[in-house]
Amino acid sequence: MNPELARLLAVSLIYLRWKRSHSRRSTWVHPILETRQMHGEFHRLVQELRLDRERFRAYFRLDTSQFDLLLSKVGPQIARQNTRCRRAISPSERLAICLRYLATGDSFRSLAFSYRVGVSTVAGIVSQVTRSIWDCLVTEYMPVPTKEDWRTIAAGFHERWNFPNCLGSIDGKHVVIQAPNNSGSMYHNYKGTFSIVLLAVVDASYCFRVVDVGAYGKTSDGGTLANSIFGQALRNGSLDLPEDSLLPGAEHLGPQPHVFVADEAFPLRRNLLRPFPGSRISHRNRIYNYRLSRARMVVENTFGILAAQWRMYRRVIGTNPDNAGACVKATCILHNFMRRTDRNPSTVAVSEGEVASALQNAPRAGSNYAAREAIRVRENFANYFSAEGAVAWQDQMA
């Protein structure tokens, strides 16, 4: 074949392929999606659910008044303008799609079929609305605690959990995600899944006070705390914590620091208490471990409430780590929003038997280096719980 003719044929073939791949779509919007306002789940089912408060709450986890209040706060930020080509999805429908994703963990494709929008549209809505929820609510429902806030939290722990000078319960939760591309083992955790870590400080009323989201799943709880902004502030003393104060009825022990309580995965520090290690320990130390565990289980109960309300935690989150982190932060701030706007917030009654069982089944950490002052503080709390701060049932539980 003539080389010039062969070259022309090759160029023509390339042009035809390019034209076919770049040809205009026959329709701008799929016919099924065009019926969204007539048959879409938001315009049919959701409007019917507004007539039934309990079913609406079961669907969105928020009741109608909470939904409308939330919409008034985030609506201006998530609104989009109409164009000559298409009508924008309303802020209320965008919020509904996002909340339904958080409440169920369904795939974007499943929600796209239900609400009659595109899959990429659902993905974009979830990514943008979760970030807007955090930005619009964090100042009001999870502000940076002041010294007076810390004192209020300490009073709550003393009243409800018999643990004075306690500023919060700390723990980490692994949130399972789809394995990110080219991430190696960074997100692979000890449970054999891929995850990001939610590190939380919780007060006596099951509300989040500090959260840090996005640490690699392979990182331990202690390492996550050390790398977090909160952990660094705790270490360098810039958290504006209250001054040391006397434990009730134990003036002879002198002023004691305000502390956070945590499990064996965290280090022992002056302001961070952990259990005594080992199984063969004295009765006094077992009582201390019991009292510490009783206060520490508040954060585990809060994680339980969070996962029960937002079922995305019971599935593998199929987004990249940044978007998964935005979803986690949104559920945490929504958790606080719901508890502070609900007349009957859900609570978890912790039985003393459950605390004792948790102590028996807890992993026993080996000895580790701790500063002398941290050891002295733990000894003082142990002495207090066995004397002036004793409660009637602790001997049986320990």
C-alpha cells in the first residue's frame, strides 16, 4: 500500500475514534432523573414522613424540628444557584441525601437510584455537606473548652461517676474504610482491616469535647494521642486546665492535678491516668482500676451510641480517607447537636457488672516508663479511692 495512503487512513481512523468518544450525549439528563421531583424519594417518601415524627426520626435520626434547625444553620452554605441548563438541587434535599448516607452507610449508587440523581452528584453532596455541617456547628456545639468548661466537666464526673478532678474520658475508635490506592500498610490495623482513627475526649454526659480524626489505622492509640494537636497541647501544658485542687475530704493528700482517664494503650502522665498493669495486684490497686474503668467506659458508651445512630460505622466506608474523615467529624458534631436539642437524649446505663467484666477481659499491659510525678499522682488517687473517696459497692466489684 502506498505509504501516503496508509498514513491518511490511520489519521482518519484516529479522527473517527476521537469524534465518537467526544460526541455529544443524546440527553443532558437521563429521563429517569428528570422525574426526580415527581418520583424521587425526597419529594415523595420524605414529605410523607414529615407527618409522622417517629418514622421521620427513624429515617434521618433527627426529628422534624431538629432537621429544620440544622437546615437553617447549614442551608446558606450548601445552597447552589440555578442555571439556564438545569435547576439546582435544593439545600433541604442535599441535606437529606447526606443525612441518609450517614444514617445507613448505603452506597452512593443506591442513594442515587432512590433520590433519582447522579452517582457523582451524591458523592459531591456528601463530601460538601459533611464539611459544611462541621464548619457551621463546631463553634456552638464543640467549642474549644475554656478553664471554666473544664471545671464544669470535672463537676459532672464527680457527680455522675464518683471521680473527682476528672476532665474527660479518652479513647480511640477505628473507622473501617476502603483500602486507599497506593497506601501500602499505612491504614492497615491490628484487626486486619483498613481504617482511620477517631480519637475522642468525652464528658460525663456522653458529649464529645475534643475529636481528632484521620490518623493512620496502623498507629496505636498512644501514638495517635502523641501526634494529635490535643495530645501535643496536653504535653506542653497549653490546654488552659484548672489549677490543682483538693480531693473531697482528703486535704492531707494536698492539691491534686485535674486528669483525663484512659486505658492501657495510653501512657501514664501527670494529667493522664491509666490502670495499674498486671493481674496480680493489691486490693487497693484493683479498686483504683475499677473506679478508673467506671469513668473511662463513658467514652466507650459514647462510641456505642454514635455507631447505633449512624450506621455508616457498621459498614466499610467506600470513600477516600479525607472524605471519610469529614463524615466522621460530621457525625460527632451531629451527636452533640442531637443531645443538646433533644428533650429525651438516648443514654446508656452502665451496670457495675459490666465494668467488672471489662476489667477482667481487658488486656494486661506490661510495665512502661513513667515520670515519678505521674506515678505519685496515680498513687494518691489509688489511696483516695480506698479511703475517703470509697463507694459502698466497690469491694464487691473489685
